[in-house]
Amino acid sequence: MGGQVVALVFGLMSSVVLTRVLGPEQRGIFAVVLLLPLTVQALVASGLTATIVYSVASGKWSPQEIVGRVVGIWFYVSLAMIVAGIVAIGFSDVLFKDAPKSLLIYSLALMPIGFLHECLIAVLMGKRDFKARMKVTFWAAPIGFMLVVIFVWWLGWGVFGAVTGTLAGFFVGIFLGVRAVYRVMGTGHIRWVPELRVSVLREDMDFGGKSYLSNVSHYLSYRADQFLVNGMIGSSAVGIYAVAVGLVEKLWLVVENFATVLFPAASDASEDASALASFTGRMASVVLLLFIIGGAMFGLIADWLVVFLYSSEFGRAGLVIVLLLPGIISHGHAKIIGNYLAGSGYPGVNAIGGIGTLAINIACNLYLIPRWGIAGAAAATSISYLVGAIYLYASFVRITGLPLAIGLIPRRSDMGSAIRKGWAIGKGLCVGATDRGRAG
């Protein structure tokens, strides 16, 4: 948890520096430029980090195979991402309006570097060493902030500096991730010879394919609104909207800490399935209550907070935050449920929910953006997230056979016990994984 708090604080500081220096239009261009690598990576590499987590956590890969398999997946996926990115730039006038092609080409470097960082984190998650993962986050966050200050504020490189700072931050994360993997696995299990046989890697990628539609549809649900705002209104509106989204999504910090534990735990056949399902429901109800309380408080100060942090130029982001909050709260609840279902072998449920959420998101955005502008985009996002969360929770209740109220209304005892048990599971897995790595 400490690592994520540090990441939250320094991430917010980076956002403040970046936004105040760039202003609405340049901040919007930066957001649009980032859509290229993020979207291509989502379309090409979705589900593959889950493959790594599952294969390491379940013991499918032997310790000697892990690094070779990961490097092989990274190599082929990186080639595919670069090719797809070049093709996408050919349609930049439609997809990435106002973004200079030179910056779009430069941003392609973020894909292989960012994906390698994610692969290293996935190995740590599969080894269930959440402590090592948090250490990487802990040290990467302040260094990332310093890089933003250097490239954007001190050197005055504008959007180019923002992309450069992001790229440099990934290199820092890779360095820290490699060190962490060495410590967790032991040097005797590190073999850097990549596994490049397509026949072997195809089987590994098949698991990721099961969650592909879910991951892609969920990513597009997150970012379809920014594509549409850019295309229908312009980069300045994207700048204001992106600031609101980035700020309100900080509420997901609580969820990430718990959901991080659930997928590898649910993938482990040794875990008690019924107890884990019950724990997931009770934890989801506690998180939902905390979200509602925190979201209400956040909504009350949204206007003041936006002006205080980012200046009056971004004042309209306050209303956007208020309209996004219902969706952010419901989707935070759905993240916990979705991670449990994915780890328990039900990626198809997440896929159906993601596709439905995306379809509703696009339809509502097309209707509301021309009428309400960025406020319409926020309302459309909340509507789609609410519908998706309802479907996902209904599926969870049907699959597990648990009472409807278990994930919605926390009991008084759940407020303490769910948090304590979540912490104990995470801590126990960290210690166990570390011991196994040293013993191996």
C-alpha cells in the first residue's frame, strides 16, 4: 500500500507540473499522442501480462523457463506493436487530430519499453511477491516526477519533453524491475536466452487470447471518450477532460491494492474457492462503501481542487469530475469482481461485460457530446460503467451462488475483517513467494 500512496502523491505532482506548464491545448495534444501507443498496445498485447501472471503463479512455467518465455513474448509482441503503430499513423488525421506526426512516431518507442516494464511486473505478480512490486513502484514514482520537472519545466521541451519524461520513466522502471526479478528468483534461475519458437509461444498466448476481448473492450471503454472528444471538439477540450479523468481515477488506488492480490490467488488451485469468493464479495462491499463516502467528499471539493491544482484554465474539469464519479465508483467495485472472475476461469463474463460497456459508451458519447460537450462525455462514461458493473456483479452472484447483498451491503464486522484479511493475504503471499524464491 505504501508504494501506491507514494505513486499517487508523486503522480499527482507530476500531473500538476505537466498541466500548469503545458496549458489546455498542449496538455490535450500530449493526451492524444499517448492514445497511439496505449491503444496499439491494448489491441496487440492485451491479455499477455495475465498469461505471464497465470503461468508463473500456477507453476505452468518452470523457474528456468520464466525469463526465456517472457523475453520471447516481448520480442514478437514488440515487433507487432511497431508495425501496427506505423499503420495507425497513416490514419492520424482522423484518429489523432492535431497531434504532430513527428511526436506520434516518437511515441512508438513507448510501446516496447512500456510492455517490457509490464512483463517484469507480471513476473513479480506471478511469484506473488507484492512487496517487491511495491518497491519498484515506490522508487519509480519520485524519479518519474523529477524527470517531468527536468524535461517539461526546466528544459521547456513541451509535449516532446513530456513524452521523453514518460519514456525515461519506463527505463527506470525496467532497471528496478530487473533487479527485483533477480532478487525474487535467484540468479540460478535466470536464463536470458529468449524462447523464440512460435509453436511453444502460441500455447502461452492462447491463454491471453481468452481474456483478449475483455481487456480490449475495457481499455476502449476507458479511452473512447477521449478519441471522440478530440474528434468532435478539439485538443483543448481533451486537455481539460484528461485532467479530470486523471484526477478522479486516483480513487482507484484502494481497489488496485486489493484486486492485485485476487487474480494470482484465484489462479492458484490450492486456494479455497468458496472462501475466496465469499471474501471477494465482502471486500467488494467494503470498498463500495468507502468509494461512496470518498466520492461524495471528492465531489464537494472538485471545483475548488481543480482550480487550486491546475489553475482556472481547467475550471470546467470540476463538473466533469462530478459527472464521472458514479461511473468511477461502480467501476471500482467491478474491478474487484472482474479480477476474481478472471482468475477463477471466467474471462468470457468479463468480455461480454466489456463489449456491452463499450457499445453503450460509444452510443451515449455520440449522442451527448454534441449536446453537452465534455460534460456529455463524462455522463456517457458513467452510464456505461454503471450498466457494465451491474452485469458483472449479477454474473458473480449467479456463478458463486452467494447472496445478492454480500457484495453491496457490508456488515459491521466486514469493515475491519475484510481489510485485515486482505492485508494478511497480501503479506503472507509476499513472504511465501520470497521464501520460495530463495529456496529455489
